[in-house]
Amino acid sequence: MRVMTEQAIVSTGETGQSVYRQPGWGGFALQFISVIVVYFACGIPGVAIWGETSTGAAVSVASSMAGALLVAWLWLRREGAVAIAWNLRAPASWAPTLGWAVLATIAIIGWFTLGSMLVEAIGLSTPDVEQVLDWVTQSQFHFILWIVLVALFAAGLGEELLWRGFLMDRLARLGGLRGRMWLVILVQAVLFGLPHFYQGLGGVIITGVVGIGFGWLRYRCGGNLWACVLAHMAVDTIMMSLSYADKLGFIPGVSS
């Protein structure tokens, strides 16, 4: 797998010819804001129907992501950029893809521990996910619900299509960012981290660093998103499973 250059994302299709338009900053702002607005709007029915419960939260997260992905898909389809932005084609070899996914999973879980220690050391609060984990571990039904709707769909698949797919594709075409791989990675990481401000500045920093890692991985895999998707699915599934196993008393040494 080759490292994908910024120009490759922006200007080449399967034929190697320049086929995609270059949206300006105004067009990017319109697209990004529309996705965010729909994301929040689509989360309302789940909470309205089930309230601020485990089911309501899980359905709200999943429906929010479904709405956001639909709008993102419409923008990408309008410009003929779906295939390159949402590159989920089977890789030439699955072995390197799976290898990178495993390495990314280990690195991210390790970073959660190390990052929490670092932000606490500089006087910032660590992310508080107790409420979420309480919802996840409420019952076997809710555990499965959160794994399927959140860990696998909304986070694992949805966030990678939205942030590393749609957002990085948009950023890579903007004046001032074209041809600057690390700048694109950093901008998307900041935008990925900011929605976690409800977890405090420490949550923004920890999540932003994860965004940097996923952004680099997308480039490393030539634009193919499978390594990012599988790693993200694995991280969330492992963290939720550890919390549920702890609640059941299977691993007493782990604190939920």
C-alpha cells in the first residue's frame, strides 16, 4: 500500500485524469454546516420518543449519523466524488490492511490511557464517559444495541466516512490546503475533536490526537478507509465490552 499524496485525492480518479471540481471555502462551509445541522436535527426524534435513556441515546446517535451521511453523500454525489472520498473498495491485499487496523487499535487504546495521564498531569480534567458506559452496560439488550448502532455503525463506519472520508476529501481540495497532507490531517483532527468539548478540553485533546492517527492512516492506506473503519469498530467494541464484562464481574480488576 502506498502513501496517498494530497494531489492524488484531489485530482485523480481511476483513470488518472482530473475529474473533480475544487470547491471554495464558502462552498465547503455550506456543505459542512449543512451536515452538522442535519446531524443534530436527526438526533431529536430518538430522544423525543425514548427520552434520555440508554435506548434513546443509542438511537439518537445512530439516526444523527445516518442523516449526516445522507447529506454528505448528496454533496459527494453532486460532484462525482463518492467513490474516491468513501473508498471502501476491497484492498489489493487484506493482510496489510488488517495489520494496520490491529496496530491502530492497540495504539489508540494505549493512547486513551497515556493521554488521560498526560492531560491530568497538566491540570485538565480527563474525559468523563461514565454516563455512556452506564447506558451501555444497563442490560444485555442495551449492550448489543450500543455495539450495533454505535460501535459498529455510527462510530466505526459512520465517523470514518464522515470525518476521514467526506471531511478530508473536502479539505484536500481547498485553496491553501491542497498538497499539504499534514495540514489537512491537523484541520480535520481539530474539527473531529471539538464536538467532544462536552468532555472538557482534555477530551478534545485526546480525541483530536486520535483524529490525527486516523487521518494519517487514511493516507498510508492510499485513501482506502477499511483500516480506519475496522480499527474504530474494534476500539469502541473492546472498550464497551470491557466495561460490560467488568459489570458482570468477569474482570474484577477493570474499573468501569
